[in-house]
Amino acid sequence: MSLKAVFNSIIVKPQEEEETTYGSIVVPDLGKEVGLRGTIVSVGEGYYTITGQWVKTILKEGQKVIIPPVGPTKVEHEGQEYWCCQENQVLAVINN
């Protein structure tokens, strides 16, 4: 992949959402305020604070995360959709 996160940002590949169906009728998930789920594909190295202290990122590539539905920037690259946001916007890490 040629996208690389910088500073304290992350790039997340969205997880395919399952559709709810009743017979041949697809029920949309309209109105649900749930976080976006995905897998981290790139993590920036960190950033310097205003006092000059280096803060290293703690998230790793391959982790499954939940990010808020409002805030991340949607990016399309080579036919794939990705979300970009800062590391501190992650709501949760999904542990299996």
C-alpha cells in the first residue's frame, strides 16, 4: 500500500458490514449511531508536544478498532476506501 500515516494519525480500512435481511427484503441500518469498525493499515510514528517531548503512538497495524461516525476523513485510494483520523479519536480496540 502506498498510503502512509504521519505524525499521530492512523489509516483504517473499513470492515464490511453485514446487511440484515428478512427473506428477500434488505433492512437498512438507518438512524443507528454506532462507531465505524475497521482494521488499522498504517500508523504514524508519533508527535512532539509543545514542550518538545516526543509522544510515540501506541496503536499497531492490524488491530481492529472502532472510530466515531463523525470526524474521520474518508479517502479513496486505488479503488479502496479508507478512513483517516488521529490516534486519540479511536473509541475502542477490539480484542479477540
